[in-house]
Amino acid sequence: MAVNLFDAKFYAALYPDLAAAGLTTPQQLEAHFRAAGINEGRVASAFFSPTYYGKTYPDLGKAGLTTNGQLFSHLENAGANEGRRSSVTFSPYFYKAVNPDLAAAGFNNEQLYQHFSVYGSSEGRASSEFFNAPFYLATYSDLKAAFGNNYQKALRHFLDNGIQEGRVGSPAVSLSIDPGNVSSSAYDLGDLIAKGTFNGSVGTGDRDDYYRFRVVDPINLNLNLSGLNDTTALKLFADSNNNSQVDSGEEIASVNGNALTPAVINKTLGAGYYYIDVLTENPASNTLYTLAMSPSVIKSTNTVDPGNNQATAFSLGTISGSRTVSDFVGSTDNLDFYSFVLDGNKNLNLSLNGTTDLASAILYRDTNNNGQFDSTEILGSVNSSNNSLGTLTQNLGAGTYFIEVFTNTPTANTSYNMTVAV
């Protein structure tokens, strides 16, 4: 079976140039979208994000489904039925759980998608753990003034602007499905790109609540566990071997909180799957909790990701004055190579800071031109951890030089600022 997720009214309202071109009927609008609009980057429904859909499900890319048209077609013909998330603003499982009339009607995943597309998005129904249109408009007066009670426009604003602006899209939610007691039955939150808050409880007979999420683009993540009655642990794990469970050696952080002090974790995370475990320390204790997740995308100043070898190094050009770059190195991208040129004898200063984990930078010159650096070619190095400043000053002659920025352990993830100055 297939579901039609094209919304003619939404498409027409979003793109008034189509009416000016004489495309006004639902049939004309849909034909334009499928023939041209989707490949132009136009969106056909308030809640579908091809970028999110493609990145959240890497199996689609491996199957050759990479264009917006291919991803939208997959959602209509297979993804909706499989219960895949179309964006951070829609989860068929959550939608069914918080709308008892749909559950009572026995709607399957395709029917849930169709209902939200035709009715729910304009009615302002809660649609995911991260988005509730009435709450979003009520929370931000500027959006209420701009959109009134147009819930579809509010949803679109959240996807296009609100997440990047750090706006909160939903109140704290109590999940109807209890997060599993082991990692294999964790509650799956999809690609974590928006702020979310979850109310729950752990205690006798249910000591653990596991949550699972995916990171596509490196993020800084703040976790805050509060509202506790007793000592409770907050743990963060990386699924380093991609076996969909927590194994020994994959713990990134563990912090205890209590009735007076929340448990807080701040970490930089690279691409991959992660787990959160909320765990009572005392088997006989019972506690409520509020878990707040606040991700923020790490911004890079580089137009492309620096290569992971000398041949693909990011060129900083000829250094005159000062050049600062910001990027990320970590478990899935632990090497960044840069090259630069000096046009004469210079005193060069290399500095590294802005880190959340241990990172190092090595300065070298490929004197034997073998396309890689050897131990005898190293001119110096700097280290930075927890935003400490590492500096190196060298007097260098004219020529081409290289810098390798890297992390020191397999689980280290950090953003960094590197400055090269003469």
C-alpha cells in the first residue's frame, strides 16, 4: 500500500508563484511538485524533512535513495507503513499514543500519517516528543503575532528556523510507553536535533529507563536530570560497535543527582548512536524525574570538512596576519588535516583551544615529499583540554606546511578553535 502525503493547500500557500503561473487546482499543484518542485527543494507537507529523513535512516542512502524525490517516494510507499519518522515534528507512534481517538479507531501507521497530513497538522495536535504547535505559539509571542493559530506555519517555522534558534517546541512529556529496562528495549528518539524534556519514574521493579538517539552532525549535548526524590544516576553511553546495545567500555559519563542537586552531563558527541540510562542507586527507592535534553549543532567555519590525510588537507592559503578555524574531531572523524603556505621567513604562532575533550595539533613539513608526515618531520605540537589554551611558536622559512588536529582516545569528541598567525 501507499499513502499520499502531498498537501495541495499547504503547497499553494507556501509558493504563491505557482498561482501566478496558473497552477491552482490540486491536480496541477501535485503534478508540479512531483515533476519539478521536489527537486527544486520545495516541500509538499508541513511535516516532512527530506534532510532529516535521509540522515536518520542511513539504510536509505546505502540503497541509493539520496534525492528529495526518492526520499519522499520512499516515505509514501514504504516508510510510513514501517513507522519511520518523517521529521523531528512527527512520530506515528507518539501521535497515536497522545490521541486516544486515533488509537480507538485502530489506525495503522499509514492512516496515522494520512490523518496528520489532512487533519492533525492544521488542528494543532501534538505530533512528536519534540513538537506541540499550540504550545509553540503560546510560548513565543512573536510567532503568535505572526501566525495567529495557523499551526502548519508554526510547525514549518520550527523546522526551518526554531530549532536553529534554540526554541523549545514542546512542553515536558510523559511517555505512554515506558522506556525499557535494558538498552535493547530503549525508547527511540530518532535524530536528536531539538530540545526535549521527559517526565518519568524509576524504582522498585523498574530501576532503569533507557533512551536511544542518533547523532548525524556533531553536537554539544546538555543533559539535566532533576525533580528527584532520592539518589539517582544519569549515564550516557556510545554504541561504539553499532550492535544496538550497551557493552562494557562504552560508558561516556555517569553522574549522580539527588533531591537537592540535579545530575548534569555536558558532552560533545560525534555521529553515531547513543543511549541514556536513568537508574536508581538504591533498589528499594522510588523516584520521579524530569530529564531535559538540549542539543546544539557544532558550527564549523570550514566550507568543507578537512580531509583525514595530507592529500585531502583543507588549504588555509598563504598566511598573512591571522587565520582562525573552528571544527570538530572525534570518534567518527578523529583527524583534520590543514595545509598552509609561508611566502618568506616568518615567526609562526599556532594555538588550539575551545575544546571539551583532549585534542592535539601537530605541525610538520613534508620534507621528503612522500605524501605523509614522518616522525623526523614534526616541528612541534600543542594540546588543549577543557578549553585550555595550547600554543606553539616557531621560526619557519618559506614553503608549504601541514597541521594535523586529532583526538587522543577512541571515545573522545570535541569541537576546537585553531589559530595560525604570523
